Amino acid sequence: QMAVTFAADRLSGMVGDMFFGGNGFEGNIDEFVVFEQALPKAFIAEFGNRTPLGDEMGLMAYLPFEQQVQNANGVLEQVFSINDQRIFRDPNGNVVNKAVPLVTDSIVNGKAITALADKTSYAPVSGMGLLSKLNFNWTYNNEELLINLKMADYEVNHQPVFVTVRDVEDLNGNPMPSPVMWMATVDRNALRWYDNELVHEWLYSNDRSLDYENNVEFAFFNQTGLRHQFAIESLPDWLTVSDSYGSISAISDKTIRFYFNPECRCYLPLGGCQT
């Protein structure tokens, strides 16, 4: 049961008579963050309990209800604040120090807000930035946006990257009304299988005359201009391969053969195998 409500117009940009934060809730709000764009589910799941940096693209409001100020003794202390804690910049990109209140007064139902939080119960928000800023450059080709991450492989390979763009114009010169965010997974592996999945049925029987062909071919290619080494590891006992390691020339492909071992009695070859 929510004990305190306040008029919606006390939050800039909100309309309506009352603001309930949805259908009402019980507990404390540690921080209040609003973005222009719809956020991917993966982004919310990963960063829903992290504090923003304050300059994320599309960030409309960031209200942590607190800020650090210097007291009369020159010591920084944390106090209640109604100000937006976004990082504001001028047209040249320089940080501008200004106070933008999001709650127009600190009196709710006749009571002054003085406490930062209920110290016995609080939201599990960690004091870390939403994202790390990645070094990148970009260009476009007709309707394609090409982004090049200027990062080492160990920093981004096999990691999710959240991309946000804004102010993209359509063919008539009209800019998009709000930013768009999506998630991409970085994969800088130079070698690729031609097929992501192969289904092969083989009848296992003591009568060898009933056995089908007990091997399959798989091909992969090197999409770079360099020669690369490869290794195929962690195969089950009932599966062997013609070339478990070797090298592949630049801009070329290689075919290897996988063999099912009918003599293996350690593991019954049921189910699937991923390599």
C-alpha cells in the first residue's frame, strides 16, 4: 500500500492528475530514470539495477534523490536533492553545471522531505555506470550503418554491445523522432562453419549389414586475409575427426570428416553433439 502520492505535474514532462509509478507499489524508490527510447529486454535485465553515468544517449531524466555538497567545514556530504543529475553539455560538448529540479518542491502531503532513504530497507541499486564507452568509428553505405569497434579482441569478443543511434533522417530529410537502441553480439572469430547445424541419422546395430554410412563431412572457411591455425577439441569418445588440428590459408575453406565409432561402449551415442 502506497502511503504517499504527489501530483504528476511535479515531474517535468508527466501529465495526469496523480503519479503512482504504474499500478502502485510498496517500498522505496532509490533512483528514477527515464529514457526517450524503448530499451531492449536484455539491457534492462543486465543494467536495471545499475546507476547511469548521466550522459547516455536518450537519457531524459536521472533522479537519484541525492547529491554531494560541500558543507561549511569544506567536507563533502550527501544530502537529499530534487535535481536532475544528468550531465548537461553545451553545443560544443562542454559540460555545463546547472541545476534542473524534477520535483518542484520537497513538501509532500504537508511533510518536508529530509531523509535520503529508509536505512533498514532500500533498493539493490549498485553505484556503477550503466555502460562503458567503447571507442569506435562509423560510416554508412546506402541504407546500412557500418560500425567499427576500435577495441582489442579480448575486450569485446563474444560480448554483448548495446548500440544507440539518433537523428537519422529518412529519404525526405525528416529526423527520427526518438533514439533507437539494439543489442549486438561481437564475434571476431576468423573461421566460420558453412552450416550451423547438421542432422545425421545413423542406425547403431551389432549386425554391421544394417549400419548406414558412419561419417559426415563438415566444411569451414577462413574469411580473413591471414593464415590461421585451428583445433577441434572436446569431442565425445564415440566421435573422431579426420583433422583435429592444422592450418587454413587466407580466404579459403577446408573440409573435415567426422566419424562415429561403433566400437565405443563407454557412451551410447544418443542425442546431439556440438562442435
